[in-house]
Amino acid sequence: MKIVEADNWTKDLRLREPFSISFMTFNSVQNIFVRLALENGICGFGAAAPVEEITGDSFQGCIDVLDTHLSNKFVGLEIEDQKSFLKKAKESFGSNPAALTAVETAYFDAFCTMLGIPISTYFGKKYESFPTSVTLGIEPQDSTIKKAVEFKKQGFKVIKVKTGVSVEEDIELIKKLREKLGKMMGLRVDVNQGYDSVSLKTFFSATEGCDVEIIEQPLPTENLQQMSKLPEKIRKNCMADESLHVPEDANNLVQKPRPFGSFNIKLMKCGGLSSAREIARIADRANIPLMWGCMPESVISISAALHTALSCKNTKYLDLDGSFDLLDDVAEGGFVLKKGNLFLTSKPGLGVTLKQ
């Protein structure tokens, strides 16, 4: 079955309210969308959400490379020749991981829709569902606590809070959140490289009784050796995010002494579903649990991450809330949120449809 059309377009996806992390604030997110059309009328869709500070590639860079290569190189290819398609995609978009993610996602959406099965089934689905954390950006403490309590009322089981500006304020926030949320609510923090090793030790010691299950990327990426020298109980509680992009990074991070006890895989960082699954295999061999994360993204790419996550046996956590606060998503479907848990639908491919 031939690919007869391949195109891409862009859209600013507005957020309900600004979202801040330790080094930037989002008011809207620019997404790039990809469509592959087969000669029988089936279409596959993908989405790219490049943020240069996180994914390493720029929005304009992704547009340029898609405009240059997408139609020219992929129209006329047989969708069944997966090996050739994925090889050509990596050669064309390998330096633009978000663009590569969009193209790979569109491929698997079209291919699995043609087969009549969900992507997760094709990959070998291992799990039905996991709870997703819902993430709170950096904002005044009272507002953070109020929102966390509201999310608990809505049925969410895990809260993740962005930290990293002031360790003293972070400690106070975590203690108050644990007090307000009770013992059963999962609590994670994402420092986004905002601490040094002294601050991390201070935070870890002061919040040890608060059952913080994950401290995500506490130190800057260039401080990997400092991470490796920290006490093992701290390292095991920490998760690699910005330090983990491609499978080569995963191979380095599993070497002992391991700087992190778990990995956060984001499709936009690693360059698509194939690379994500390779990272998962490396982590599995090292007995390292996985979290699947995101940025503010369309349900298209969130669904792609969920299909991939549920097919990897060492998946333990989800942080796939990136589409919840979008006002202008171009698509719908893909998954269902029930009491804080994410479930896939039984529809083929990604299970998403474009909004009319």
C-alpha cells in the first residue's frame, strides 16, 4: 500500500493558564502536525512539540526539515516496508527529534490502522492502565496547594510539582502538600536542573518523611559526575530527564555507579517510538523502572507515548498530562481518563480523530 500524500502544518495550542518551570514559562505551545495518506484513504497523524531548551531542536528547524524532506522522500513508499521507512526517516530527521517523532507516529498510526489494530497491540501490550501524575507549575504556595487538593477531589492519585527556584520554599511546600493531601496520594517533584548537590542533599534530608517517590533531574545535565558521587539512597530516588535523550545516553546512565534510579522517556527528546523502545530495552536489561513524560502536547503525541508505555514491561509511572490544559488541540480521542488513570481505546492505530 503506497503513501500517496505527506504534508505538515503548524498550530499554536493555547493553554488555559501560564505554566512555569525553573527556567521558563509557557503561555502557549507551538505544535507541528504531520499527515501520511495511503492510497486506500487511510491517514496517519503525528505531532511534534519542540522546545529547544528541552528537546534540543527548534520549532523553525523542525518545520524546515519537514518542508524539505517529508513529501519529497516519503510519497511513493510502501507502508508495509517498515524497515526502509524508518531508516529513511532517521536519516532525514535524526537531528530533529521532535520532527522524527511526528513522522514515526504518523507512520505507525497509518500502518496499524491499515492492519486494524491499536499500536500498543502491534508493539505487544503489557499493561491496561497506569495512573498519570498531574503537574503543577511554579506558582505561589497557596495556589499550588489549592490546585493539588482540587485534583485529588477529581480522582487523580499522583501530584507532581515543579520546583528548583528556592530549596527552602520547596521543602515547605512539600511538607504542606503532604499534610493536605494525606498519606495515600503520590507526590513527585521535578527540579528541572534547579539544584546543586548541596541543595539536593538538603531537600532530600528535610523531606525524607514526606514519601516523595521521585525527584526528577535535580542537577544540571553537565553535573552528571556530581550525581554519581551522591549517596546511593539519594540517587535511587532521582530520575533522569534532561540527561536522557537517545539510547546512547541510556547506555551511559546504566553504568555503575548509576546517577539515577529511574528514567523519564519523552518521545520529543529521544526521536520517536523506535528510539523510545530501544531506551526501554536498555533500561529493562539494567532493571531500571521507567516513567513516560511529556510537555504541553496534542493528544496525538500523548497517545503515541501511552501506546508505547503500555507495551514496555518496565514501565512503572506515567506523567502524560500534557494535553489536559490545551484549549486548541486539533485532535481528540486516543485515550480515556478515568479517576486519574489513563486507558487506551480499542480503536486501530492511535485511535485519534481530527476535530472538524
